[in-house]
Amino acid sequence: QQQVKQSPQSLIVQKGGISIINCAYENTAFDYFPWYQQFPGKGPALLIAIRPDVSEKKEGRFTISFNKSAKQFSLHIMDSQPGDSATYFCAASIPNSGGYQKVTFGTGTKLQVIP
Amino acid sequence: SAVISQKPSRDICQRGTSLTIQCQVDSQVTMMFWYRQQPGQSLTLIATANQGSEATYESGFVIDKFPISRPNLTFSTLTVSNMSPEDSSIYLCSVVGRATEQFFGPGTRLTVL
């Protein structure tokens, strides 16, 4: 069962533009929502994360907007640069009985920023 | 943060053979996770490995196909057994740091012919 839906699958943005990636979740028990950035040949790396008690979090050019009632969250990349070209995964996690956060990943968005 | 290395970084294997992937972490961690990322797809958790206990497998993954060892707090191995072309994927090792941040290794790219 797909619990975190991500769109779009791919995105092309002009340099300096805004990249927007959207995610929706089903399980209201999720309590942590990270975004990961993955470059070819590398493992995913945490980019920014938010908890559901906050509606927005900004770190540099990256902003997460969170709508708890709609069960949606999105990543905004301001002033997009060619170096931002990568695959982005949203994720949602829930405390597990084994004592760790069980993470469910979205399907990924391949972003290409063109000069 | 945690620095994770994996060996091999990539391999091409024949159908029916097995491959063992090693994961080394630069600090002691309680839990290590193994993920599979099929080409152009998302990450799927295979199993969680605790030191000193049997690994816990997710639905759709079994120990006979993906045996895992966790001999100490900085090392784990994942074996992909009796491989078929459908096992061609990137296999990622992961650990959790403080405040739930998850760190990933660079991955092992496996191609099965």
C-alpha cells in the first residue's frame, strides 16, 4: 500500500525559478516528515525535515510547507540552481514498536534545473 | 553525523549466484537498515538489523533470500542469494543518528545477468 504519494515524477525548471514538489500521506500517525536529496551514484542525504506541529520550515533556499488538515506537504526550492539537479524524495515516519522511526518514502521527483 | 561505507560499490553477477554486501559505519549504532532501490524507483526497506539479535524483515522479504549478519555495532552484511535479474537494484545501508535523522551509505549497484 502506497502511503506517501509524490508528484510530479519529473520537473524541469529554469535557473532562478522556483521548484515545487508535492507529497500527500494517508496515515495520521506519521510524526516526522523529511525530504531527501539524491545525486546519481550517491545515497540519499537529508535536506530538510518538519514535524506536524509546524506549518512551515525554511532553511536557506529550501522551504517545507505543511498542511496537517489536508495531509499534504511540499518542498519549495527558491532561486533554483543547476547544482540542485537531483532526485528528491519526501518521506514520512512513525515510531515503531522496535524503538525506531519507520520511514516510508515517496516515489521520487527527478529535478533538472537548466541554465 | 555518521559516515557509512559500502563494499562493493557495484558488481555484475550471474544468475543463481550470491553476493554479500558489506556496510561499515564510523560510529557505534544500535540499529542498521537495509534498503533496496530499484532503477528509477523509491526506497524499500528490506530489514532492520540489531546487533546480537535476528534481523527483522519487512513483508515480501525473507531471510533465506536476504540473510543479514550484524556481528558488532559498526558493521553489517546483506547477502543476496540465488540471484535473478529481478534482484538488479541499488542496495543501501542506513543508520539513524540523533533526532531521527537517517544517514545512508553510497549504495551497491547490483546487476544480475
